[in-house]
Amino acid sequence: MATDEETRAARDAKLDALHERLTSAVDQLVSGDDWRRALEFAARFRSRSFGNTLLIWSQHLDAFEKGLVPDPEPTYVAGYRQWQALGRQVSKGQPGYQIMAPVTGRFATSTPQDAESWRRLGRFEKPKPGEVVRSRMVGAKPAYVWDISQTTGGPYPERPTPVLLEGESPAGLWDGLAALVEADGYRVLRVEHEGMIHGANGLTDFAARTVAVRANMDDAAQVKTLAHELGHVRLHGPDNPDWAGHRGIGEVEAESVALMIGAAHGMDTTVYTIPYVSGWAGTVKDKEPAEVVQATGERVRKAAGAILDALDTVQLGGGDPPGLTRDAAGAKQARRSEHASSPVPTPTEATDFARPARTIEPAVRGL
């Protein structure tokens, strides 16, 4: 019979191989034509100022609460004529979101180094020979934009998006994960719907020391979300010295932990995990998504391994032959000893990391 050390080594090797497959899957997804077309489509939308972004978000949420749009977060936003140029039409009765559009003026001078020499040109006025012309913002005026969910028209390219898991969860996995969350000093909450946690599937609040999961999902989705949030607790607490602090990296790590925990219990989470991880890995500046995922491998495997060692659930690929029953008390004590030796975040009164871990997929809020 394999020793505990040999069993753990075999399990860790399988987790490493699983992470490599995730890296490869992410690389294949982001290099595909669907992903490229979606990025090209998104690139045709003008960027918004921070103030206008807040205006759009608040007005879109108000429209969602009134039942005018299907999702609480906006996605692609453009003006009336812009949508027409893209082959789509604003639906009748859909209110536009008011933003402040810049008003620019043309200024000319023959001595651009002299700040006092610039003069504003009239509407049809042409510059004099030798003058330099530049545009400057001279004010702002109200303008309106609409989210793509407020329009109709032909299909548009979208990035592959996460799909919530369906069906039952492995026996005892929710209780086991919840016990680990609570052992780390957090309360586990099941909330009725995503509106109670900022539209997310799950939310870890480090300041309040709570982990919330919405209950209006199938059991499989709920337990996968709880595994994801436990990944945040273990890897991204305010006192964790190894935490890089980048939101995208954090989401990649937490969802990768959830993938490994699910796989060890016979759950296939790839329909959610691969597009989710790909989207967040793509937010890390100056790195390819596959590079981001690859770089997280060691931290993810260690965190997942510690969690799996501490669970009393039936797991696949443990190294023992089918039908072999170990001494339950001894196995449980070994798991507890392993769990106790792993670092966990210590309680703190406040942290700037109290935030929902949200999915990029507008209709499936969250992790």
C-alpha cells in the first residue's frame, strides 16, 4: 500500500498536470478566431472617462432594477448613430444613459511655444499660412449612449463566456469546504440571489470576515463557487505576503484552485473555468494569458493540495486501490495536522481587498 507521502506526491503530480492542461486550454482559446473577432469588435468602441463610466454603470443598474435590461452590468456601450453604423438599432422605449461629451475647439498659432499666442478659430475659419492647428477641449455637453442589450440587429462576436455548472455536487463537499472557511475565521453565508452580493456568484469580504454564495444556482455551481472563494481566503488575505495584489491574477488563482478541487471529486468545471480564467488572465498588462496562468501553478497547486488534504470527502486518484478503507480516525488526524501546518490569513479589522470577485460574463455574475 502506498505511504501517505507517496499518495500526496502522486496527487500533486496529477494537480500539476491538470494545471498544465488548463494553461494549454487558455492558450488555445485566446488564440482562436472567436476571441480575435470579439476583441476587434470591442476595439471599435470609444473609451470613456472615469466619470462617464460611473454614470453609465449607475444608470444601467437603475434600468436593470426596472426590468428594462437583462443584466446588472453594461457591456458594449455606444451612441445612437454608432450603433446604426454597427448594424444595430436602439430598441423602442429604451432610455439612453446620459454622459458628458467633450466640446472641442480649434486653436491656431504661428508660435506654438508661446502659450499666450493661441487663438480660437471660428467654425469655418481657416488657419493662416504657417500656423499650427490643435484641438482642445473647451467644455462639455450632455450626450446619450445605449448598452448593446438595449439594441436589436444582427449577431455580433462575443468572447466565449463562463457557463454555470448544473446538477448535484459531490457528497459532503459543501460541508467540508464550509468547515475549512469557518476554521480560517470566516462565516459562510448563503444568500437568496446575486443582487444581495453586488451581482456576483460569490463574494469574500475580508473586512467583515464573511464568504457569501448565492443559493439560486444548482448545487454543483454553489460548491464550485465556495471552492473559488476558499481559494481567495487562502491566497489573497490581507496578511498574505506572497499576494501580488493584481485582481486578474487573483481571479486566475482562485478559479484554478476551484478547478483542482472539483477535478479531485469528479467534477468537470471547464465550461466555466476556461473562459473565466482566460478573461481575467487577459487583464494582466504586458503578459499573454497563458503566461499568467502558467506562473500561478505552484501557488495554486499548494493551496489546492492543502485543501484536499484537509477534506474528509471521497476523492479520485488518491493512489489507493478501489474498495480499500483506511482507518478513518487516523486519516482525519493526518489531514488536520497537514491543515494546521499551512499558513492562513489572520483576522484584521479592515482591508482594501474587501470586494466581490466578479466574472467577466455579464449574465453569469460572479465568483
